[in-house]
Amino acid sequence: MNKVRKEFTAFLEMSAARCKEQASALSEDGREDEAVFAKIKLNVYDIFKAVFNTLGEGDKFLAKLSDIPVGWQVSLEKAEAHGDTGKAHIERIKLETAEEIKTRFQQILEA
């Protein structure tokens, strides 16, 4: 396994594990809404991990880093237009997580 693949996979796995722990702790504290938000982040990490495992670190994966969030951005805009603050918040979480993943991947590539 090359350095980029190894380091990025470790980042995704550690981030996903952190989200699982947060979701569990928040749920135990009765903070279900926040636990759901941690699970949403976990799902985003899982999505990008699956795509990365399929496509590798090449141009196709780089394109997916930009393509996947497009639908979430559209959904955010629709939610905001309809005053659906709950849905808008969920879409922002997805977009922020995707941006974090993209930033970290680019940092690993440049290292």
C-alpha cells in the first residue's frame, strides 16, 4: 500500500471511529439530535472511504471529491429556500465534512 493510500485510509478510519464514539456518548447523554449529526458525519466518511477504495488516489477520486457534494449543495439551497432549517443544517454538516476530507486528501498528496 502506498503512502497516500495508507495515510488517507488511516485518516478516514480514525475520523469515522471518532464519530462513532461521539454518537454513542451523545446518545448515552440523551442528546439524540447531536448523536444523529455525528452519525451523518460518519456516513460521509464512509461514503468517501468506499469511493476511495474503489477509485484509488487518482484523478477519478479527485473528481468525486468535488462531484459528490454538488447534490448536497443543491439540497441545502432548496432547504434554505423553503425555510427548512433542520434539513439545511444536515446538508451543511455533510458539506463541511466533505470539505474537511478534501482538504486532508490534498494535504496528504502535497506532503
